[in-house]
Amino acid sequence: MSVLSRFYTAFAARDVPRMAECYSDKAHYSDPAFGSLNAEEVRAMWAMLVSRSADLRITFAILSEDERSGSCEWHARYTFTGTGRSVHNVIRSEFVLRNGLIVHQRDRFDFWRWSRQALGMPGHLLGWSPIIRVGVRRSARAALARHMARMKRPERS
């Protein structure tokens, strides 16, 4: 099975450890909501997103893939935790692959469309603006930092 098939099949099954195995330790990720992430951050991002959304549903179609690159269109349907609103996000992912692993992933989606669904009226009125984009990114990065800090805390006996 190809790395993209493994990744999205694991994502649809909410299998975060298997998703994480698909990334190189030198991986880089970017999207409109989180910005630029390194391998540790992207693995934590997927773990956070899967854990926060009880109703997350993923469907995907791999558009192309060879040993060096690939692309995929995937759909995420979930309830946005910040507002309780239903979202159907359509994402186009472009990949650079090396040695059967993801070394670079760039996700693109219509941020204004997403913000209208996730944020309601504020997203409808201002989702196209840098003000909303910066606020969403700041909030997403803060949530990721909190999630990563919780992951690193030693367990108490």
C-alpha cells in the first residue's frame, strides 16, 4: 500500500500512531489554519484534531502518487469545537515523498468557505480578511501548544 493510502486510510480510521508513521522525522507541513509545522508539530496536530472531534469523518481520493510526489483531495466533515457548527471542508494536499515517507505536505482549502461554516456570521462577513485568518491561526497554534505540553507531562503515579 502506498504511503498516501496508508496515511488517509489511517486518518479515516482515526489511527493516529499509524498516521504518524507516514511522516519523515524531517517532515514539514503547512496549511491556512496552522501555518508551517515541523514533524513533531504535525504529528501532534493530527492527534489533537482526531481527539477533539468525536464526529470526524474523512473521505479521500488520491489524485497522483509516485516515489517522489503525490496529491490528494480529501473531505473532512466534523463539528467545529469552538462554535459547535457543522463543517464540510474540502482540502487539496500536495506531497513531496522520500523513501516511502512524507517529507513535505501542503494542504490548501478555501478559507472563506471554511470560516463561514465554522465561525458563522463573523466568518461570513470577515472570513476573507487577514484579521480572521490571523485570529484563527493564533488560536490553532495556541491549542496545539497546549496539546503538546499535555503530551510531554510525565504521568503521575
